[in-house]
Amino acid sequence: MCELLAMSANVPTDIVFSFTGLVERGGVTGPHVDGWGITFYEGKGSRTFKDACPSSQSHVAQLIKSYPIKSEIVISHIRQANRGCVSLENTHPFTRELWGRYWTYAHNGQLSDYQNKFTLGRFQAVGDTDSEMAFCWILEQVVAKFGDTPPENMDEVFIYIASLADEIRQLGVFNMILSDGIDLMAYCTNNLCHITRRAPFGKATLIDTDVVIDFQKETTPDDVVTVIATRPLTNNEQWQVLSPGDWRLFRKGNIRLSHSVEK
Amino acid sequence: MCELLAMSANVPTDIVFSFTGLVERGGVTGPHVDGWGITFYEGKGSRTFKDACPSSQSHVAQLIKSYPIKSEIVISHIRQANRGCVSLENTHPFTRELWGRYWTYAHNGQLSDYQNKFTLGRFQAVGDTDSEMAFCWILEQVVAKFGDTPPENMDEVFIYIASLADEIRQLGVFNMILSDGIDLMAYCTNNLCHITRRAPFGKATLIDTDVVIDFQKETTPDDVVTVIATRPLTNNEQWQVLSPGDWRLFRKGNIRLSHSVEK
């Protein structure tokens, strides 16, 4: 499988601390050696760094750890290949433009019998993963429903995407992170959790490597920063664990929409 | 204006030498301080590094100079803003997916009265440059003509794109680099030149900084590497200078299609 990491914040924030924990899972504390990638939104623009080699050995990952890029939305993924070979075109996150925005997506999980479902036309996969096909299919459905201009209320779009994710989840494990550069969506099938840090800030200790951060020193009192991950990255904080079918929509670090499946 | 750099090669080749010359023009020997970017194709995949700060001061550019990424197609651009503010979303190269391929584009020049011409629907600009709008308009026209699947002979597509570039050139200066990951197109309005290096390889000296390379030591006898640039990057080689309306299509370092305007 793979590991996901994402961030939504109300001020441009660097993700060096969390990313430092994640990359250890790419070959040191975890088996996810088949590539990694990270997308930073800066305003309407975005940039993605990716490598088809293990994150723990990647020159580019070293840069990301040493050069704090400040961003309000980040999506990252480290890969353990199941569907599709190890190659740059199969490395998450994937990005497509729709409605004059860059949509970025990463998936953890594995799908079966998806070829017939994911009929594609306008959006086509470049690589050969189930993940990228699912992303393209979602965008196809969104365009089929809403057309070439977005509705006034973007919540409608994300609620519709959640219903599409419910369908995809019938085909296997589908933990998804998706953003249009404004909102950040997290959809859970089995492994996804999140934490929101706000004042008063404390210290946090990474699980995967020997690093402690004092957020008090790195933040201002108004900062709100949510981090989403496959598994908790720190061992002294309370992460919220999502249940199958749960999803959240974050904007500027805060929950904007929350859906929890009744138990 | 801006400066363009591109490469087409028959073996994965690093562009560190040429890029080292280019980045000097981003704040040292040239005035192009409003961002820079570089796209590497590796197989069907591609990755783009970009920064809205001057290339000569960029941490990410330092990485590209020190970490040789081997690629068969590279497109790079350093920006001196004329249309559109200095921001990541306005930083070239731009990429869109079409027909299951990543199309990457960079533009040098400036257009006028383009708003009415560039009516967009499926492909929309994220930033506010004339360059990105021209790119989206080209893709719109290509889809309008060829539909959701590419023709068997991709030459038809590039010949059609050249006719679109002829139209755009009526609006101002349009020097363009475009690739679908297989072919690399160079279209000239006023400043574009290229050089093809093949055996026997010699030495080359950069104009913009004190670097000499002996390609003999870096290559094998079968290598064919074409470099395209706004202005020659070396002072001891013979660069081919394109005339207004000229264009070339390169594949694996060799010219595949060549169009020269009659003089």
C-alpha cells in the first residue's frame, strides 16, 4: 500500500516536520520504496516534486526537508507499488486542470475490476495505475454533471465527489486526498486520520525518527494547521481517526464539511 | 521578455551544462528575474521544477545544477514578466494532459489584443498570462479538430499547431517550445536557435559563466542531442538561427519536420 500526507492551513506553513517523518517510511521505517511525490499550492499556482526512487534516498526529498516551502495546501504520497510499474508517470500526486484550477489527487489503496467502470474520454490516464484512472473518472463525472464552469457553491461539487468515492470504495480500498487549491478533501476507506493544531501550541514528537518540534516557536496565535495522514505521525498528540466512508473537507485549516457514516 | 531552453535527445541526457548557462541570465548576465521553471520527461512521465524567484538565487535551481536528471526531452524558461504578475501560477512551463500524454509548453514574447481570440472552455488558464491563454487555445483548437483520440500520424497535429502559431504570431512575438513527451516543437517569431551535437563530439564553452565541457567524455558515439535556446549558449559552436515563421519538430535529437519561410 502507500502512505498519504496532507496539510490545510490558514497561513502559508511549511510541512518539513511532518514530511521528515513521512520520508522515513519510504525505505527506513516503512516499505514504501517505489517513489514519492509532494505538491505545494502557493496561491493559485502549484508545484509538484516527485521521484520514482525511495524517498529516504532521494536528493529531491532532501531538498524538501532542508528548504521550507510555505504553502496553505500540501498533498504528499509515498508509494509501494501494487497496480502499475515503478515509474515517474505512476508516481502520485496527479494533477489536472479543471475550471482554471489545478486539481491534485493522491490515493492509498488498491482497486479490483475497475477497468469497465472507469471509462475515460476528456481526462485520460498517462500511467497505468488504478489510482490515476479513478482520478480521471472522478473528473469526467464532475464535468458531466457541472459542465465547463463550476457551480457558485463548490460544496456541491465535493459532496458529489464523495458520492463517487462511495462508488469507488465498492471496488476495494480507496483512501483519497483531493484539492482544487482552495479546499482539501480527505476520504477514508480504512486508514486516514487528522489533527488540527491551533493555539495554545505545544511540542510534538515524530514516531518515525528522532525529531521534536515546539510549534509554539514556529507559529503565531492565529495559526490553524490541519495535518492528515494514513497513520499518526506523532506519538504525543491526539489524532482523529476516520471510519470507513467518512470524509472531511478542510479550508484554511478548519473543517468545512464533515460526513461520518452512522455506526 | 524571457529566455527559452529545450533539449531533445536519443538517450537520457542531463542538461546541467546548458541550464548552468541559462540560470545566469536569471539575475546575473540577464534581467529575467521573475521566476523560472524546467520540465523533464522521463518515459511518459514528467516533472516540473519551478520557482517564482530569480533562477540565479533559487535553491531549487541549485538542486537542478547539482543533481543531473537524465531525460530525453527538457523544456525550460526563465521569465521577465510583461503580462501577468510574478507568481507561481504565471511561471512557465505550463502542462496539460491531452490524449493520455502530458503536453508541456513555454513561450517567449508578448501578445496584444489576444483576449477576444483566445476563447477557452475545456482548457482554461490558471494564471493571467497571455502565454498560458495561448497554450490553452492551441489545445482547444487541437481537440476541436481531432477529437478525444489522436490521429495515427501525429505529424498532422504538429503541422496544424504550426498553423495556429502562425495566427498567434499576428498578435505579437510568439517564440514557442511545445512537447507531447515524444516530439519537441520549436516555433520562431524572432529569437530561437538550435544546435545538434553528435559524434565526433568536441568541447563547448558557455557564454554566460566560466564553464567548459568536453562532450567527448560525457557521451557515447551514438548519442544525438539537440539543444534549442533563445540565444546561443556557447561561443565556440555553430548554432542554427531560425527566421520568423520557421519551425522544427525534433524527435530523439533529430529533425523530423522542418519548415522554413521562403525569403
